[in-house]
Amino acid sequence: MQLLRLGSSGPAVAEVRTVLAGLGLLDNAEPATADLFDTECEIALRSFQQRRGLDADGVVGVETYRALSSARWRLGDRVLSHNATAPLVGDDVSTLQTQLMEIGYRLRADGVFGATTELALRDFQRDLGLVPDGSFGPDSLRGLSQLKRRVVGGRPQLLRDMAAVAEAGPNLLGRRIVIDPAHGGDDLGAVVDGIAEADLVWDLANRLEGRLSAVGVTSWLTRGAGNAATFEERARFANAQRADLVISLHVDSSPSPRANGVATFYWGSGVTTSTLGERLADLVQREIVARTGMLDDHTHGKGWELLRLTRMPTVWLEAGYLTNVADREKLVEPLFRDVVAEAILVAVQRLYLPKESDPPTGVLRMPA
């Protein structure tokens, strides 16, 4: 699609302005600016992007347009049903998923009406005495609106997820983890002084894979040494493997040479959040910071495509800035990448350890 930015005009801009106005972010009453991407529209768009966990660059690209299209829908605006070839996507789906989760049904609030959402809806309809046809129409909406929330306050989904993790036990043997080294092939990612992001994360991925194998984890890489894949292809691969977790490895860059440190990201669109993804991201972040002394750039919820499309907890790691001299000196050292690989493995292990057995950050050692 054609990118829309400051100065653009036309029907596509008018559509964007209409959605932003409907969300209360933009006054769209002036006819002279109804199809103009002006400064007010850019400010409103940046606010929307920030709320949705997108890069707040003020540009309408594929991900931002998809988020805008989702935001136009409210629960009850349309009948919701599962279509395997073209699943319905929207905030109405997210609202339905969230409300079903709040009354005890297990699914992920990703805004996509998939098979898991249909199954949860059928169970809800059956429990309510409705025809369990898996289609959310007026009768299901009426039944849902008559129910009071059974869990109020706190984070009920995190409690359920952690209970499921505890039930699975602390042993990593037999776990299934997909490792996603970013970029690849002709896409080198960030390149500074001949050092390419794609090469660094490929090496890190192999070090992590070796450590996971040593403790009995079955792992896969989303790409080979000389090829690449789209985010959609990487997510589809992870889903096909029925992985328990996905670890996506990246190295950051910035126009400012002063930008430095490590950050982790998880699915958090501003509407819904992956509770286990957030927990794992926090563990990965703290372990790496404690073991490397790198600046803590914290964890953040994002609505990026890879995080949205994977059905399991996914962590996106930015392991430092190639554009920062101090970070780059660390990243090029094999020993440093070994430490990062161990930190990730320890974080995965700590995710499955019961609270009373979870050691302090930075002290657990795992097989090399």
C-alpha cells in the first residue's frame, strides 16, 4: 500500500481521519481538511499508534492501517463467525475474547476470530443454553451483556496462565521453543563498520539453540544462515510447530550514537496483552541486565506483526545498539553472546519454576 504521511491527501486520508475522529482523537468537522493529512492528523495518528503499541512515527503503513481498520469495530456492530480463509479481525473480536476470558474461558485476546475463539464461544453458548453455532449475533450479545463479570480487578488471565505453567512442572525436557534470528539473506538489518545485525543474531541463535538442546528442549530456527522470511512466515512456522514459546533475536540501531542498552518486547496492543509473554520478557530483561551490566531499557508491550500472529508467548529481544560504541564492542565478543544465550535460557527455566524454587536474578547457572 502507499504510505500516508504529513502532506498526503485523498480518499485514503479521509478514511484515516474518520477513524481517528470516531476515536475522539481528532476534530474532523472542518470540510477543508477532511481529506488532508495535516499536522493535527499527524499528532492524532501518533497518539493512536502509541496507544496501540505501534511505532509512533506518524506514518500510516501496513501495521498502522490494519490497527485503524480494527479500531472502527465495536462489539455488536456485526455478526462474528469463524472463516478459516479470511478470519475476522477487529476491536469487537478483542472485546468478545476479553469478556469470555473474564468469565473463565481460555483463549488469547488477539483480535482475530480463529478456531480457538469459535470453540470458546460455542462453550459459552452451550453453558448459557443457546444454540452453540459458534456465531456471535444478537442472542449471544444479549446473553453476554446480562452476565456480570466474575473476576474484577487484578490480572485474572495471568493467574490462569501461571497456574497452567505450574501444572506443567519445572522440567524443560520436552518443551518446544522456536528461535527467530531477525533479518537474513539480502536483508542484513543494521550494519555498522561491516558488522551486520543478521550475522550477530544468527550466531546468538545457534548458541541459544545449543544450550536449549543440552537441557532437553526441542528447538527450531525460523530461517537458515543465508535466507530470510517475512514476519507472517515466521509466525506461521512457529504456530505449525505448536511451540510453547518464541524468542525473536534482534540488535537495535539509532541515529543517535548515545542510544544504548537492552530492551524486550511482548504482545501488548493497548487493548490486550500476552500475560505470559510479559512475564517472560521481564525475566529475560532482568537476567541479561544482571549478567552483562548493560543499560536497562525495560520491557514494553508492542502490537508488532510477529507478536500479534504467534499463538504462544513471544519475546522480542533487542540485545544492544550497533550504533553505540560500547554496545558494539560487547556484541562482537563471542563470550558476551554466550552470556546472553545463558541469560535467555535461565529466564525460560525461571518461567516454569515454582515461586518458592525461583532463585534470585543473575545467580542460576545452566549447562553450556
